[in-house]
Amino acid sequence: MRILFFLLGFSLSIQAAAAELIWKRSQILERDLSRALELAADELCLELGQYSCLKDVHLYALGDHDPFARVQYRSLPEPSQLTAIAFERVVLNACINRIARDGEGAAPTVFRFYPLQQKLSQLNRPAIAQQIRDLYQRFLVRDPLPAEEAALLGLANDPALGDEKASMFSQALCLAVGSQLEFLFF
Amino acid sequence: MPSRPRLWYLGFVLGFANFASQLNAIPLNASLFCSSYPEAPACSSGQASCQTCHTAPPTLNLYGGDLSRKLRSFADFDKSPAAFSRYLDESLRAIATIDSDGDGRTNETELAEGSDLSKPDQGPMPPPPSDQTAFEPELAWRRAHLLFCGASPSYQDLVAFRTKSAAEQKIELHSALDKCLVSDFWLKDALPRLADDKIKPNRAVGVDGNPFVIGDYSYDYRLFVHVMSGDRDMRDLLSAQYHIGPNGEKIEVPIPDRKIEGKITVANGQPLEPAKRYGMITTQWFISTNTMFAELPRNTASQAYRAYLGLDIARSEGLFPVPNEPRDVDNKGVKEEACAFCHSTLDPLAYAFAPYVGLRGGRLAVGSFDAGFTQWENWAYLFGEPVSDLGAWVQKAVQSEDFQKNLTMLLYSYMLGNPPRSQAQLAEFDELWQSLPGLNYNANKLIHAMVETQSFGGRF
């Protein structure tokens, strides 16, 4: 949690440099998340295993509207409290789905710098650092600042994670990078 | 019975009109207010919004209540425009030093801050974005990718972009934008969503409706996307005499309705003869869903006014009372004093739409033209000036500043997420809409101009 707040602070300070922040609404968020994690739109997040989080269930909270079935003609003018919750849920689901695929296949796509089945204690730091840099480049289209990279490397030593499998650590890593406000506002 | 989703609005308009006597001279007041407070952020456009004094017209907010009480303290104040002209400034000054919303700051202070003086305990609004920004091609380039291609550029593309000179980056920005403006994301996903509030589709009674089909709004969406893309002229939104078929082909003949087995098909073609077509505001869906069963299609006119000129009569916008109106041609009681003020604009606005056939049955298809239906056509007005028919209405509309501002605002709000919020942004916005004639009213050229603004690509 401390690390998330730390990254949030960084994220906000970086974004404050733009004269205006633009909300990455559902349609664009879906495509950008697909691009970042190399998943098809329908592989990102499904509620109850069948309802699209981005096109259906959380569409309005994430800033778009459904004019046809729900007769919504306008979107929220600005994010609501539900936006943050829906955003994090969508990113977490997409991360879980990507990690599951990378753990199954012989040629992982995103989480490819260390074996996902290994224990956290077995991972070497350069490999984790490579994964962190890759996730920053994928989600935020930039390299992490040294302090950001150090904070995430510290996550690997967080006692709360214990000696989980690398896949569990990767979930935390993916969420920590992908759910930064910098990914939601541009 | 088919769903009647628009009738609530008619009810609202008529209900709202009951309070109209309290709204006398509101457009005038919005300007007079800014004569008293020309420097206030609320007057950045030269005219204060209704919400300065109202929660939703005609209901007054706390500040408006104080102002109303002061105005009514003058013995000869009769709510006439002349009375407002005579007493408004004096009344505004009289309530300047009181604290209408009880949050500890005077009305005058809150007006200067741009704070909401109608709600207690609201702090000053955050300062508007600084004007001290420098244009950054990289920011504009990344944003253009997201907004018009639907996704960020890759990290590798960004690294390559950074190796270019400033001049090359600017060229790359426009080159990337050109590619994005023909992408599936823009043409099939994002751009149609900008038309939702204009077309107001409803699947329950659209072409896939069951059992009733009262129109096929896919024609509306295709026309909107066609006009707002490529090298087209945005004035065609109101003046196009063609439709766009499912394969992108231009159709310049009537398209008859066709029966759908097992459904009650009221309308699903475009039966109107091309000479009587006026873009988005005479499609069969637009007439069907807005006019419905009305003799005088007030909803149709007010939706055209709101969607394409940005003027919402329900918010007391665009009121141009016409002498001797309303005539109450359909016996709805709108001559009553309480209704007459708004309807003296709305009814003359609607006469030009009356010959377009709504859901009234008979031998003529919905959305077709019935010259003999009424005698009202020649009574039509727009912006307080007479127009001979809907064609003249449209010609006047597309030449107006309101049309230019409305379309520019549509794209500006999509790209920035909100209307202009500072004097600097407002100045850029004004420059953009004023440039439309020089850009041949082309949406893509306008977007190319917008990505070069400080509002879009400015960084502190």
C-alpha cells in the first residue's frame, strides 16, 4: 500500500506538468490496455465470466455511455468515486489474465523476464528490474524514474508478500504500474 | 403502441412555460449582468450563464433570490426588459456586499474569484490553468494518438519521435493525425459517439425494435460520420440533400420503407424527396422521434436548435421573441401569459418543420413532405428574423456564429474533456471557430488546427 501511494504521488507530480489533464475514457482505456498487455479486448476483463467490464458493466463509471440499449446520450463530465474502483478492477483483471497466459505458454509475451512458477526468493533483481522497466514502457510509454524502480524493487522484499510464487508478485507489480493515475489521465 | 420517448420533453417544455413570466428578459439580463461585472470569470464569454442566478430556470438560487428581492423593492419594477435595464445594475451593487450563500465571503468577492456563490461552504474555484505554457509536440502527438487512434504510441515509436527536430516532430504530429483520422477507431467507435446526443437513438423502436420500428437511425449515424470526416463540409450536417448507404455510397433518391416480417414497421427508409432534405434534421428518424404525433413540431425545432446551434430553449438560451407570437396554431394554450414568452421564440422556430410528416398516419410516409398540411410555413423565424421555409432556416443557421461555435465546441470538448476554462483557452477557442470559413468548414482541418493549440499541447 505504501508503494502504491508513493507511485501515485509520482504519477500526479509528473502529470501536473500538462496544462490540462484528459481523462482516458472507457473506449480508449480498453484499447490502450489491450496494447499494453497484448490482450484482445474481450480478454481484458469480464464480470461473472461473461459481461465485458469496459464495454458493459463499468462503461459509464469509466466515462463512456451506451446510447442504444441504455438510452444514455452523454457521458459523465468528470470521473466519479466509482471510476477509481472500476479502473483498478479492470487493470487488475487484465493483469491476472495476462499473467495466466504467460504462465501457461512456452513463449510468454509480457511477463517474460523470469519464470512465473519460481518462488519470489529465487528471482534475481536485474530480471525484476527489467520487468519493471518493460511494464513502465508498456503502460506509461516511458522509463521508470530511479526512485520508482527502487520502490518497486522493494516490493519484492515486502514481508507481506512472503515467499509467494513470482506470478503473485507479478500481479502486484502489474497493478502498481498499470493502475497509476498517469495511465488513466493523459 | 410505440414508445413515445420524446413526449416527456414536450410535457417538460409546456410545464416549464408555466413559469415563463418570471423569465422575462433573461437573455437581456445575462448581458446586463456582464456590463456590471465585465471582469468576472462568469462573464468570460460576455454573457453570464443562467446558473449565475438560477439553479435551473426559473428556480432562483440563493444569490438570485437576493437579487430578485432587491429588484422587487422598486415600486415600479414590472419584470419588463425596460425595468431590468433600469434597476439591474443598481440591484447588483446593492447585494454585492452581502453573503448570499453564507459561506463567509461576500457576493462581490466570490464573483471576482469565479466561485460558486449559490452554494454555501464552497471554497474558491481552483485557479484556471495557467496561461504560461509552452507547446510541446510530443504531448500533442501522444494525445492525438490516444484520441484519434484509440491507443498510445509504442515506447519504440516515442524514442524515434524524440530523435526528430522540432520541425520534423510537427510534421510527424500531423502525419500521425492524418492516419488516425481514417482509423476504424475514429470513424466507427469515437466519432459516432459525438452524435448520440444529437440523434438520440433508441434500440427499442429503432430498426431492430420489436414489435415497433419507427425509424432507422443508422442513416443518421452514417451521414454524421461522412460529413465529419474526409474532405467534407460540416455545413452538410444541416444542408445535405443525400444519404449515405451501408457501403458508403451516396444516395440521392428517396429510399422507400420496407416491411419487416413479424414487426409493425412504421418507418425504416428515407422517403423524403432530395430537394426537401436538410441533412440531419430531416431524416426519417429525426422527424419520427421528435415530431411524433404533434401538429406543430416544437420538439423537432428545439432539438435542431439545441443539437446544431447549441441553443437550449429549456435553459433560456437563444430566445428571440417574435411579435404577435405565439399564435397557438394547434390550440395548446401557449398564448397564456405564463407560456407566451418562451413560445414566442419556440413556435416560430417550429413552423418550418410542420410540413414534415410525423407519426400521424395517413397515406404519406413518416418523414415525407406534405406541403398542404398547414399554412404555417411562411410564418417561420430563426434568430428573430423571418425565413421562408426550412431551406432558408438552414441557410441562416449554417452561416451563424452559433453553428460555428457549436461544432467547434463539439470537437474541442472531445479533445480537452471540457469547454474552455480560462481566458487564454477561450481566446484560442474563439480563434478556432472564427477560422472555420477559412478551413472550408472541414472537421479534419479544424482538428489539425486544434492539436497545435496551447490548450491541447501546452505544458507548464
